[in-house]
Amino acid sequence: MALIAVTKERRAGETRVAATPETVKKLIAAGWTVTVEAGAGAGSSYIDADYQAAGARLETTLQGALKDADVLFKVRGPEAEEIAALKSGATVIATLNPHQDKDTLNALAKAGASAFAMEFVPRITRAQVMDVLSSQANLAGYRAVIEGAEAFGKALPMMMTAAGTVAAAKVFIMGVGVAGLQAIATARRLGAVVTATDVRPATKEQVESLGAKFLAVEDEEFKNAQTAGGYAKEMSPEYQAKQAELLSGHLAKQDIVITTALIPGRPAPRLVTAAQVASMKPGSVIVDLAVEQGGNVEGARLGETAITANGVKILGAANLPGRIATDASALYARNLMAFAGLLLDKDGALNPDYEDEILKAALVTKGGAIVHPQLAG
């Protein structure tokens, strides 16, 4: 039987794990054997004893976990010591940050590993259960509101008391993908008055269905601002100028702003300028979910909370799903479990069909080379 290894995450600040006792049990039932490096689930509150009870073999060293592994499950890309311990021809499945982390891809190619980047899983119906971007963004959107509420010095819902009325907070969501929609829903549940904006016309109905107000320049460019894959296109300078003018007046009145806009393979678009930040009220909060890709907000700093001269807090927290590590790991592990099922043939042997549209889209290294068309050259 083919062997899956699950090792500790070695990137700084990563608390998630790529398999849980639940998925280990199901993987074994599907015909895999599983080894887990001791302590791999500690950051997500999954203990070694539960992995063993699920049927995994526990290994106390990295080398022991990887010695005979056919497949390595990871959250982030493997570090050099992990790549060095892989056997020849092993398969790696992880979120590899392929556009930015070329060093890891080159090392995987040099080691002869077949590596799949879960970010490249196509957004088709058959692959929904493998969509790590959605599963993790959903939790990031929720957590962004919690982080923003914690940093904001006032209550979110309207409160009527004998001592007077507390007005509801105003929350503005910029970018209405999976993270943005969850942020809207969470802020609404907490009692805030919520508005949202996005350049994709299809999001207007989604925003309004959640009880929020939609805000955008709805011209001809706006009507054609979505790719076939459902992502936002980069807008023209003219549109950006009109949108900025509309948003500037709105931003000045907001208490919490959450930005979520990302363009695959490119730096995050700038949504909020320093001048707009300077127009906001003292004590207001901005949570920049795109900070790891350069940030949507001028002045956002990765891993830090910046406080501007006018008292606005800009939260640049990295890896928000990792702040809900138990649930984030559970969802991510199910994504990987579903993907791994594609690697087995009808007899349960490890024999991936590299022409399968999902595997073909996600494959980044094979046979000693980087093979993905977006990354070659």
C-alpha cells in the first residue's frame, strides 16, 4: 500500500497541520498507510495519541516519517531538510505559493519530486471539495472581523441602555470573494452596519442577499470585470480613479475596513491610499487580508499593527486561518484527502493519471523540471 507522511510545519508561525485524526482514519480506509511525525498536530490541538488511535504510525524523527513515504502532505511548502529526506520520485501535495516561492519549486524539481500546488486546483464542480483557497479564505474572512472587532475600541451592535444609545459600528468590506462574503456575514451577525464593494458585477446580488449595501461605479467596464474563472480582472486607471473618488468619501465614515482583494500570480492591488487612511476617524481599524501578497492598504506591514498619525490602526496579521488552527486544519485536511484520492487507480495502487484535468492543472514539478505553463521559463 502507498504511504502518506504528515510532518510538522516548519515555516515560522504556521500552526496548521495537513492531516487530522479524522482524515487519517479515512485515508487508511481508502487503502493508504499513514505515518505522522510526532508533534505534527500540536499547534492545532490534535494530539499524537489520537493519530495513533486513528491507525497512523507515529515517528519521532523527520527522517523516520519520510523514509519510505510515497506522498508528503504539507500545509506550506517543505523546507530543505524535508526535501533532502524525500525518497526519489516522491509526491508532495501542499500550498506551495508557486508564483513567489521559486526556490522551493526549484529544490523539489532538483530532488525529482512530483509536486502539486493546491492553489492551482481548478475551480470546477468536481474539484470543489479540494478547493483550499476557498476553505481557508472562508475562515480568514471570519477571523478578520474578529481581529478588527478586538482592535476597535467600541461595540459593534447598536445597544440601547438606560445611560443612552450606543450606535452600531460601520464595517466596509473591500473585495467580495469567499473571504469577503464570510466577513460580511460575520459582521452582520455581530450587529454592524455593513457595506461592501467589488469590481465583479455578480457580487452585487451576493452582497445584498446577506443584508449589506453594495457600493461601486457601475459602468460598462464594471459589467465586464470578471474572468471566466470567476476572478476579478485588473481595472483600467480610469476606472480605478472613478472608484477611488466614490470610495474616498465612504471610507472617511467607516469604523472597520477589511480588504481582501487578490489577483492570482500578481501583487495585491492597492485599494486604500495613505490619503484615504488619513481621512478616517481616530480609533478606526483596517484589516488587510492581502498583506502577504504586498497588501491592499498603503502603510500595511506584514505581521505588524501600524498606527497612523491620526490614530488609525492598520492590522497586517499574517496567516489568519492559522489563528483558527483546529478548524482550518480540519478543512484543509479534507481538501488534501479528496485530492489524494485522484492519485490511486481503480485497484488502489498509486498510479496518477497526469492527464486528469485536476492533476494536470495542479502539477508544478515532475521529472526533474518545473512543468506548469504559468511558471516555466
